[in-house]
Amino acid sequence: EQLSALEQCLVTLVSQVGVDLNEAMLQTWKSYSLPFVAGLGSRKANILLEAIKKRGGYVDSRRQLSEILSPKVWENACALMRFQRDKMSYDGELLDCTRIHPDAYESVKKLAREIESEIDDDDEAVEALLDKAEHIKSYVVNKSIDKFHFKDYAEKHNANLKSLIDFAFELKSPFSDLRESWRMPGNMEEFLLASNEIRDMIKPGRLCNARVLYNRSLFDHQPREDDDPRGIKDLKIVELDCGILAILDAANNQPTGRNDNIRVRVLEIPTADETAKVKKKYFFKPARGKLKTIEVFSIIVGNSERALSDLDKWEDRYCTLAGYQKIQPDELTEEVMRPKKRKLVRRPIKHEKFQNYDYEQTKNYMEKCTSGDFLFRPSSGGVGKLSLTVKLTGKPMILLNEQIEEDKKAHEGRNTLSLGTPLRIKKSVNEEYEDLDEIVARFVEPLINKLDAVKAHPKFRRGTKAQVSEYLQAQVEKVKYKYAKAAFSLDEQHPGYVRLSYLKNKEGSRPSHERIGLSPDGYRFRGKEYSKLEKLYKVFIQHPDPKEDNARRDARKDGDRDYRDTRGGYSDSYRGERDYSRAQDYQASEAYGRGGGGYGQYQDYGYGGYNDQQASYGYGGQQGYDQQGYGYGAR
């Protein structure tokens, strides 16, 4: 964003002063402004310089450039190509020394002949006008042009008056600098520049937080030996939460110590009527250390009880609309009794996805956005935290809110609202991010990709929990297809979770629901992480009942313990049963898979059955969940 602003500034300046091509050919550093000419860029500027070198390294006129540049590029750039009058050929075009575009040469010559009515030749009239310009101090005077009635000429010839004035200005002083001469900004200008982005934060009457920086040893002159070392009585300088220094009013302050955090109200700010009092200089002389000069704008704040509680003064100042009724004391009491909404602390953070919105404003903003859009905003937890809001879906609208914690050291001992890095997301405290862009790249975008994978799954259904349950029951009644009893949906009650809804193999059973955690790395289901949703779904089909799945997992853990030998490894007999790559060992086992042929015989590692039961779960059985709508069929 800053580079873009700088580039735009350079384009504007080059458009004002132009580029002398012949000088650029002689001195390389002068050619660096050529890419900022309208219609050119780095590539076309280099091509132009190479073409001029091949032609001898010199260009005589703008018309000659039309032989090098394409018509559209020449039309955009030619008026900014500057030629010096004393180095032009005898029959050169004098208007090439100005910012006037060649398309307007005929109109300008006609105007020049009208101004210099005694001269019949167009080129001689232009030359006469250029020669009559005189410099008087910082002004350019041309009596012929200054006395001419441009308005009458515009009406007579149906010409654009603004263009005529621009032509006259250029004839008086070709390629003159349009900028004012630089000067040091005054105190008021400096204050306006410093407070441009925080004007609302220092508005008189505003309540804000502050930290006491200096509470003694302040002088309004160079301290002398006979001066009281305590300095000016009751003079304190504080730093407001927006980062600007202010003076704590002596008549409206309570006792405070250095580095104390206090609540203050802004009482006065500098105005244009008091330019001389905009800025004040103080000298801080500590008991040990060097003398320090402090410059502070005349922003007066107070922290006395009267300053903080006097609302009538500001109500009279700002509430001036006709028909406004003042707040009565009993209404104020009722307002105090109501639960207070935490005030939003506005943060001066520059990022295209950051807005100083509270949650209600964020919801209104997200209603207009598409699914997958996101927003950074100040956290209700105060300074040192941000909130990340991601729109997961629109109907119903589900918003995921993640808290971002800033580095505490960045805010220790300072009242600053700037972003404190590194950043951490509360869910993943072990991950650190250097800035908001890294959070977008490493957290938000992978999370959106995982969310899109859920929405693209054939079993995904939009709707609430009740709507998805009705859909599953309707599919069972219709007996449409084999795998109609399971569906994914987004959990509207727990944003950031995917809901897996399914019907068990019992008549009249109600849909069951399980939550799947959604993260940038994958999906968490029944205590296990999956990188792909399809793999999770395949495991669920094999073991749809969570109790059976847990029992199988517990049995495996118990088996690990029972069959360990004294050396800490598995025994040889059990190793044959546990080796997934050796299908024949599993088939030979008496403990596993007698009903369906054991492990390794079919894809993955489905069970062939427990304890000689033919009606086993998984691949090997004949009456497993396969017939009820889950799982893959037996051979």
C-alpha cells in the first residue's frame, strides 16, 4: 500500500516536471524517472532508450518519437517529453518545449495569433509570446497574455475556458514547477499532520486512558542552580493511549505517580486562533542524568472527579440540534444500572482486512460478504488482543471468531495501540506469526481450503441440525440409495465445527450427531487427526458406532500391554498378528478374523469378525453395516 502511494506520487511529480530524453541519454541517473511517465513503465522505458541509442542517441522532436513508440503509447507519453529550446533545430516545433499536447498545437497557435494580432505567422506569434515572459521575484509576467480577455475568446470561438487558461500559463512559463516553494511547517500545521488520523481520539470531551510520563522536575526555562529541583508545581505530562503527549491540567488533576495509568478527559486542543500557543517547550532535569528537552502540543486533559463526571458542559456544547432533550438524572441512573457494553478501543492498524468494528458492525458487514471472507478487528478483551472473524456460510450465517493475542512485551510500560508482534492465535499457542499477512497465509487460507473441501463433499448438506435430521429420515423412508444415512453439515451452534449426522441400524432410531473439529491442518474426529475428509469418512464407514470404535481402540491398547515381553518389545507370536504387512500371519491367527479371513485380506485393515461370528462388522461379515447403509460390502 505504501509502495503504491509512493509510485503514484512519483507519477504525479514526473507529469509536472517532464523528462528530458536527450539529457537522460547523456546522464544515466536522469533516465530513472522515465518509467514513471504516463503510458510507459520499466519495460517500455528501456525499449525507448535502446531505440534512441540505435538512432544516434539524440531525439529532435516529439514527432520523431512517433516513429519509435506505438500510437497509443506516444499519445499518452509525448506531452511529458521535454526538449530544450536552445538545443532544438532551426525548424523545430517551439511548442515541444511546453507541456502542451501535440493534438492541441493548432488551437494554441490560433490563440497565439489572436493575442499577437500584429503577427500573421503562427510560429512567429508563438515565439513572440515565449520571448515576452519576464520574471519578477517569484512571479512570471507576460503583459500580452495577462491583458488578453480569454472569456470573450472562449465564447466567440466556442472553446473550453479552462484549457485556454492552461495554455496561457504554459506559454508564460513552460514546464515551470507547479509546487509551492518548500518551507518549514508552522506549529499548527505540524499539529494537524500529527493528529490527522487520531482527531476523534483527542476531541474535547473525549474520555481516554493515559500514562504519566513526567510528574516533577519540569521547567519552562533552562533550569538554574537556584531553581527548586521539584520544578513547576502540579505540572504533569502524560501520554494518551493514541500515542500523543498532553498536559495534565493543574486545576483538574488528582495526585498521581510516574508511570501511573489513569483515566482522563480531553479539555482543550490547539486551535487556529491561538497559533502561538499550539506548542510548548519544557525542560526535564532529573536528579541524576542529562537535561532533556520536551516539546508537547497544548492538549490539556484532566483527571479530577469534576472533569470526569461533568457531562452537562459537553452536552451543551455538542447537543445543539433543535428538539434535543437533555438527559435527566433519573434516566442517567437507569442507564448506569443497565449492563454496560464494553467500549471499542480503536486501533491505528494499517491492513486491507482490518476494520475498527464491534461485533454488531462486523455481523452487518459480513451479511454482504461471500462465504470464506474474513475480517480482523479490535477485540473486546482490550489492547493486546485482536479478533479474527471468518464467514463460514451464509444460510444460515455462521461466523467463526478466533482471538489473536499480541506479544505482551510490545505493550509493557507503553500506552501504544500499534500492533504488537509476534502474534499467537489462542487455539494454537505454539504457533507464532510475524504479522497479519502471515496469519492469512498460514491460518485463514488453509482453513478456508478445508472448509471448501467439506462443502464439496457429496454428503454435505446445508441447513440446521433439525433440517439435516429431517433429510436423513426422509431418505431412509424413500430407500433411495445405499449410503443415504450419513451427512455432513456445518454446526451453527459451535462455529468452527463440522457436524456428522447419521442413523443407526435400528428401526425407528433418531439421527445421531458428532462434531468434527475444523483446523488449517485437517479434521479432528474421535480424538484422531485426519488430513483429508475422505479418509475420515472411510474410517467412519468401517466403524460407524462410536462405542464399538472406542472399544476396538481400547482393546488394541490392552493388547499392546498384555503382549509386551520383558525387553519392552512385542513377543514373536503376537508380532505376527500385529504386523499389518503380513496377511498370512493374520489369516493363521486363532484370535482374529476367523469368520471373514483375517487382517490384510481386503483393502485397508477391516476386521473379519470377532470370535467366529459370521454377522461381523466390516469387510468380512455378511450382515454388517454394509447392508444398513454404511461401509463397503463383503466379498
